[in-house]
Amino acid sequence: MTTIKSVELGIIHLPDHTELPESNGNFVKNFQEHPQSILLTDSINSVLQKIHPDGQYTIGQDSGIYWRLAEPPEKGAESPDWFYVANVPPMLNGKFRRSYVLWQEYVAPLIVLEFVSGDGSEERDKTPITGKFWVYEQAIRVPFYGIYEVQKASIEVHHLVNGSYQLLPANERGHYPILPLGVELGIWQGQYQNMEAPWLRWWDIQGNLLLHSGEKCVQLSNETQQLASQLEQEQQKAARLAERLRELGVNPDEM
């Protein structure tokens, strides 16, 4: 049983990530959420590696963020479907995090994304203490909060301004700029992991889609084939030129 508070020599003990539950027993609600999280992480990794050459960042996927002490402990946590935290070590003391504990690390996520599986009321709940929206806005104070509704093929992004969320307007491409990351967030209709769906994706600020590893492999393969084709064409031109020179009585090997 997890002890929330214990007094040892007059010091209040705050539990860390190894002492707090890493799950409340719920399972992922549908088969789209897991590949969606992988797609977001896979395609933004190259951007994050440039921003953090020291590797100091972490990404959570359906992982708990503990923001207050409660009993049971799980009532003091929210578990976003995807979130990113800048300038924190990827592991703690050589161990994988079981959860992200704000009183242990202090740095709030820069962006939190929730994937709606119901009617969206849970993700927009502004009830103090218990509502997701309230917790992200008033307690954790996440700068960017995205609510993705796959059934509607839509994403709404809230930006924390002067202590409260304001809807972030879409740009001319229908994307939502996340300027601290130098990326845009939007909906892409296509196939990923053998499923055709409207997927939540990243673009760069110029509007170029950030590719996942599979797309990068295809792109590299296409570029390699194109180069091979160009090389073959150049070799054929050289062969025809050599043959023409021989017809004119010139030995190309002696040139």
C-alpha cells in the first residue's frame, strides 16, 4: 500500500514515481489510440533531437502525471494520451519513469494531447479539482492542450494565455502552430499501420509533413532508385558517345 504522507524526524515524505501507482487498472479504449501515439512520437523525434542535442526531454503516452496528493493516489493524477516535457532527463536514476511526478520534477509538460473516445465532455470538463480541462489549465498549467476527435476528424488546441486557456486559431493550412517546437499540428487523412483514418500529425512551420520512419524509408528508397536510374542513363549516354567516337576512328580509351 502506498503511503501518501509519513513523518520521519519531523520531515514530511512525498512519494516519488517508484512509490505511486503507474496504472488505475483501465485499459486503452480503442485500437486507434496506440498507433496514434506512436505516429506522433516517431515523426517528431528528429525535431526534438535538434532542440535537445543533450537528449534532455521526455514523452509520455497514456502515462500518469501526478499533480497533487490524494487518497487513493490515482485521484491526484491525470493520464494524457500523449505529452511532451522539455529539459528533463529521459530517465530517473537510470530507471524508466513509472509516472511523471510534478512535485519531484517541477517542470510542466509543454503540450498535452487527449484522444476523445466519447462525446468529448470528459476532456472539456472544467469542474475544479476533478475536471481534466481545469486540471491542465489551472493546476498543471500546460501551455498547449489539444483535444483530438477522430470521429469528427478534428483537433482543437487551447493555448494558456494570462492564466486561462484560449482557443488557438488555425492558420491558412488548417494547422495549429506550436511555436516553441517550431511545428504545426493538424489532421492528415491517410493510411498508417494498415488503417485508413484521419490521423493527428505534425508539420514544420513551412507546412511540410514530418515523416514517420516508414515514410522516410520509402522516400530514401525512391531517391536511391532515382539516382540509380540517372546513373544508368548517364552510363548509356557515355556508351553511345564511345561508340560514335569509334565510328569516327577515334579510340575513346586513349583519350
